[in-house]
Amino acid sequence: MNENHKLGLYVSYYLSRFSKIAYSNLGYGNMFETHQMIGELLSIPTNTIRNWRDEFDPLFGHRAGWYQRPMTQSRLRVVEALEELDEISIRAIVLDILKGKTFNNVYEKEQLISLVSEKESNLEAGKFILRGPTGRIAEDFFIKSFNNNETPFLGKLIDCRDYGCGYDFRIEGLETIYIEVKGLAGDTGGVLFTNKEWQVANDKGVLYYLCIIKSIESQSILQFINNPADKFNPNKYIHTVIQVSWSVSEKELNL
């Protein structure tokens, strides 16, 4: 895979994750025109850009064409690198990539290529369900089940998903318990905890529950595991994640 192909994966991820917003903000026209322009700028066939976008689509629920194909290592690394960034930040990276030979920050370009080029990775393609529509469907199913009194919990359900606090829901009853929801497309598979989730699981102990929802595409099955930090001995992985920062030199500050 040459350099432009590696950079094209970042562009394709952006198109998939932000879909209509991405196409609009790039300003190249409709989907076909956008793929064509990106292909010309990066010397990549138009259909390749579209196919790469489709490979990321199962994570975001836009198109289902590549759903059954395990995600390769290079795609997984792009997801890991960009998943914490917002649309504006990823768009800036994409626009830099599409400048081609006028890429302003050579070091940034080398970093992007290096991330995709790493020969070794801690994740096996297709082994885990990444953050995406599976997780959202599972969380919505949990809410529905709780509201229908189909879970073993009583109390007031508090949605904490937007706060990054290490769990998805809090239930306030006789005692406060904490629920982390993970979804599996089938009836088998592993799950990933973020570092924050695992730390909170250890801290909360018996008040922390892992809710696994299996077969969410068909007949969903709920499984609750109390105090997962005490029951499991997971492997720890350290991932490289892109962070965007802006440096102002001492010279400029002294103007």
C-alpha cells in the first residue's frame, strides 16, 4: 500500500463517519463527484475511495454492504487513531491530506502514514465489536428493557453516556448502581473496556454491572455480570491516538 493509499483511508473514514456532513463540508459536489475529486487528488481509483468508505460504514450504520467482512489491521488503526476527534478536527486533517504535495506539516503526514503502516497491532481484525451502531442499538435496547421492567434493577435511570464517566447508565434506588452496556452482533465475541471504564469498574466493585446484549440484530439476549473487575483478567492494550494541538512559539508570544 503506497503513501497516498494510506492517507486515503483517513479520508474514507471521514466520509463514512460524518456522511452527508462530510460531503457537504468538503464542497466537491455529490458523492460521485467527491469520490472522483479525491481520487484525482490522491491518484486513487474513484471506486477504491467508495469501497474504503463502505468498509468503515458498519461502525456508523450508514450503508451495510461490507458488514460481514472483518475489518483489517490498517482500518482498525485508523479507527483507533481518529475515534476521539470531532468532525472539525478530522476535517482539518483530511483537507491537509488532500493538499497533496503542498501538505503543510511534513511531520504530521509522516505520523499519519506511520500509524497505518505499523506491522504489529494489539487488536485482531473482526474479533471485537468497535464503537458504532452495535453499541448504540444495545444501549437503546437496555433503556427499553429497563422501562419495561425486564431487568433486575429498580430505581431512576440516569443516562450518563455523554459524560465520559466510565459507565453508560446510573440507576438510583436503595443504592446507586452503575451499568456499562456492550453489544454483540452475534451470540459470541469479546468486548473492549476503555481505560476509564475499567478503572471505574474496579473502583465501584459490586455496584458496577456489565450488561452484554447478544444477537442485537435478531433476538436480543441480555446478560448481566456483576463486578466484572473481580471476575475477569483482561489484557491491557496501549493504543496510539491522534490528538490535535496548536503551538505558539516564544517569539510570537513576545511580539
